[in-house]
Amino acid sequence: MKEFFLVIIVAMIFLVIFQISKASEYVSVLKGEEKSRKQNNKINGFLMVAFLVLGLIGVWYCNELYYGKTLFPQGSASVEGEQVDLMLYITIGVTGVIFVITQVLLFWFAFKYQEKEGQKAYFFPHNNKLELLWTTVPAIFLTVLVVFGLKNWFKFTNDAPKNSVLVEITGHQFAWDMRYPGKDGVLGKKSYKLYNQPLGNTLGVDFEDPESWDDLHTTVMHLPVDKPVKLVINAMDVIHDVGLSHFRMKMDAVPGIPTTMWFTPQYTTEEMKVRTGNPNFVYEISCDQMCGKGHFSMRGVIVVESEADYNKWLASQKPEYFTLHPEKDPGGNNQAVDSTQSAPIAIAVPKSN
């Protein structure tokens, strides 16, 4: 019923517009085409100025109304993301100034140079100075913005600091899975041919590789605060995208082509609850690439905590190897296998390659 009324309302709007246009034609016939055209030009000129003023007021009002609901007031949750915010502010500043100037001139000229008695338009078909000006100035500004963007892009996707925490994140329809290396600091090999071999090996980890024996498999990402994090990003089925809006980061997850990026969390989850005034705040992982009918529900959770709490959580996790091969578990829920030895050892904070 609601959809029916919407269709009726839209049809009524089109009917009203049609009737107004027909009435304008009849008025033009009665008054004379030339007189009607001049009168319409004058009305349109004033409407242009009114639209300009009301439009700028609307832009200001929307900013006042919705700015507090964006992610900007709380700031970037990562150190590197602050550079992304700075780039965005500069881009908005430059393009915003140009937008206001060009729109004011556009609407003002429509009013100022409307058709008048005794006023004749001046035409010039070519002007080298003007063409050079409106070509080179935008090109210079855009080049500078692109250079800054590439500089930051290469930084985020380049080699992570040596003390980085290494986390592998894999997207599949419609969830995220994480894998952490153990004491050896190296993730075991994977192969798409090994999915669910043995049953439950959803990431296709090659457990013939000793480096995989101490790897951890989780569905919630835990990260220590104030420590660089390197993400190794994979996809099982279609293209996904790891969207970390609070950290101002995103990267495509492409089947068969691992991608990487790194960042440094600077606020714990508890600190962000205070900053945002939201006691239910959580860091989210979104999929920023349309990946199927369940795309909207592809949501992951990140817990940023102190390094002590992170180490405690890490030590409480059981290697996936023992979960899938319980007969080989030496018996400790908080133990893992060193890939270079046969004896179990405690898990330590993983190191990047």
C-alpha cells in the first residue's frame, strides 16, 4: 500500500508540472511570444539568485546538522589515518573554495547578464590566456593532491616496521576469518585445494608445513594499542574489501592475490567508548566491495587493547592444528607447538616476517 501511494504521488507531481508548462504556453500565446520570453528571463534571473542563496544556506545547515554524526569529530583511530584525514581536509578546502567561487559566478552571471533592452552580448571565440589559465591551474592543484595521495599510499602498502604484529585476514561470503602466527612469527602455507581437509580447515591451511602447527584461527581480530599491525589480506571466493573506517584504511581482498597494508592503532576500544560517548562502541571491519546478496551483513569486529591484555588473550588461544588433530594435542589449552621443535612451548607475541 505504501508503494502504491508513492507511485500516485510521483504521478501527481508530473501531472502538476505538465499542467504548469501548458498554462505557460497559453499565457505566451495571449501576451505574445517576445513579451512572455523577456518576462520569463527576468523571473528566472531572480530565481537563480534565490537558488544560490538558499543552496549555500542549505549546505551550511546540513553541515551543522550532520557533521557531529560523521567519523571526523572522534578523529582517526590510527596514527597513519591522521594523514588521510589531513589529505581529505585539504582536498575539501581546495575544492570547496573553487566550488563556491564558480557557483557564485555562475548564478550571478545568469542574473546580471539576462536579456535586456539595448544590451547586446559580446562573443569571443578564442582566448589563449584564459584557456592556459583554466587548464594549468587545475592541473597543478590536482597533481599536488595526487602526489600527496601516492606518498601516503606507498607508505601504508610498503614494508611494515619490523616490530609489527602480523595478522592474516581472509574474506568469504559473508564473513571474515583471522589467522595469527605463533612463536616462529611465520604463517604456515595455504592452498585452495585443502579447504576442509581435514574437516574444519576452512582456510585451507597446509598442516604438512611445520610452520602452521602453532598458527591461531579466530573470528575476532585482537590488536595491541600503539604497536604497528601488518595485515595480509586474502579472499576465498569473490573480490571483497577490508574496510576499516575508524582507522581510515581499506584494501581489496582478491582471490589468489594476497594484498597487504599496515597501520598503528592509537586508541583502545575502551578509550573509543569514551571518545565517542557510546558505551556500545566496537571497531568494525566492513566489506567495501559489493560481493553478493549477503554483502550488507559481512561485518567483523576488532578489539584494540593494551599489550598486556593482548598477550593474555593470545596465550589463551589454542592452535588450530590441535583443534583439528586433537590426538596430537599435548594436553595444554594454552600451549602451542614450536614449528622447529617437537616439544610444546608457550605462545609469544608474533613478529612479522
